[in-house]
Amino acid sequence: MAQWIYLNGEFVEKDKALVSVYDHGFLYGDGIFEGIRVYNGNIFKCKEHLDRLYDSAKSIMLDIPLSFGDMQNVLVESIRKNELRDGYIRLVVSRGPGDLGLDPRRSPKANVIIIVEQLAIYPEEAYLNGLKTVSVSTRRNIPDALNPKIKSLNYLNNILVKIQANLAGVGEAIMLNSQGYVAEGSSDNIFIVKRGVVYTPPCYVGALEGITRAAIIEICQKVGYPVKEEPFTLHDVYVADEVFFTGTAAEVIAVREVDARIIGSGAAGPITTHLLKEFRSVVEIDGVKVYE
Ligand code: PMP
């Protein structure tokens, strides 16, 4: 079956979904994006993802040529058009074509692109046994240079982390901020558990305000795990009872080893396992329905 890409108001086939080489998203990483999951016809946390998209746009003074409501409608249409029930949405808004200069005023019209696809996720075994991970030397962008809260197309910082993860033979790695506090992974937020308390770095340390992160904080509050947004160091990660990453693609994935230190029992711990179960119980409910 053909894969339909939404491109500036039209659905076009994958091979014909092309943008200009003068697009400033391509030339300069000037733009923003979202990654969203669809679970059994439910666009999970659709509003929260769109809120983050419009906030990122406001921060970089990018005009999205669609209202919030229209954007939600085209997400729904994109899933329907591709006849998917489960998948991943990549929503990109670039500054659009301009000239070779930096000046965004020369790019009067943003490009809006929606790609929906099946998602290759970690095997179920990884959720039980946990991932091996390492810390890397690449530091998180400092918030007063490029705020990690902006989900921009400038992902070089994260790509450098991914390269180090690849070299170490792991799927995800831990990035510190410039002061040595744990920030996040290349494309996931990080949590640790110590003596029944769940910790995650506050976003000012240098982390994206992950939608999954927020969902997990909410679940902790609901099921009664104390949860704290507090800066912590690699030492705290090494001696944690449990460590896990959260992200749209990864969901809630346990970590069994960090820099050759075995975490807890060396497999997904009880709180991580419980949080994953609670998370999966809401993914088909909390969001916008595509087929009703
Ligand atoms: N941090 C970064 C840098 C990311 O790219 C992502 C993926 N969007 C996350 C964290 C996790 O965020 P979310 O739960 O919204 O997918």
C-alpha cells in the first residue's frame, strides 16, 4: 500500500514528498518537530504534543500556518489516509525555503510535513532485562545557548551522543549537563529510583519536557510513589535501585547496567515494571481517537 505524506495541505506519495534544498530546516536545522505514537487508533497525548510544538514555534518565532485545531485534524487524517491503527507520527515544521542567508524573514512560508509509519521498537525482552548503557563525554546544550526544551530540528548535540552510544555498542546513552549533572539520553528522559522514591532531573538542568516523562510523573502521583524533580549525578545513577529511560518510542525501558555498574538486580526492577504496566494501560485511552 502507498505511504501518504502530508505536505503543506496535500497528501502526496512518499517518493513525491520533496522539499526545496533551500529549506532552512535543511540548511540550518531551523525548524521544530514532534514524535507522537498512535496506539490502537488513539493519538496518545495529542494535545500535549501539539502544545509543545506550538510552544517551540513561539520560542523560535516560527509561524505555523495551521491552527491548533486544524493541525489536530490533519494528524487524524494522516492516520486514516494511511489506514494505520498503531504507528508513529513525525510532525515537522521547518522555516521553509529562503535564500542562503540565515535571515528567517527570507523564508516567508513554513513547510508542514507529517509522516506516519510503523514503528520499530525494542523487543519485549529488553523491557524485562533492561538495557545496557553508558555515560558519554558530549554535554547537553546549555539552556541559555539553545534551550533543550525547544524540540528543534537542530539535533546535532543528540546525534553526537548517539555516535558515542554506537561506538560503545549501546542503544541509548546518558548525557550530563555542563556542570556534570545528569541531563537525559540522546532521545529519552531519564529516571532513577532510590529507596522507593522516583527522581528525574528538572528540565532546567537541560532536558526536553518529555511527554512520557510527564505521564510517568503523573502515574507516580496517582499510584503513590513519591516523585521528585531534583538534579543528580552519575554517582546517584550508579547506586540507584532502578534506572529507566522514558520516551515516545521507548515508552518506559529499564536500564540494567551503567558504565559497567550493575543496577539493582540487573533486570527491570519492580517500580519500573509497575510504571510500564500503568503507562501501557492508558496509551489507548488518553488522547484523540482517529476512528470514531
Ligand atoms: N529527550 C529528547 C532529547 C528527545 O528527543 C525525546 C524524544 N522526543 C525525549 C527526551 C522524550 O520525550 P517524549 O517522551 O516526549 O518522547
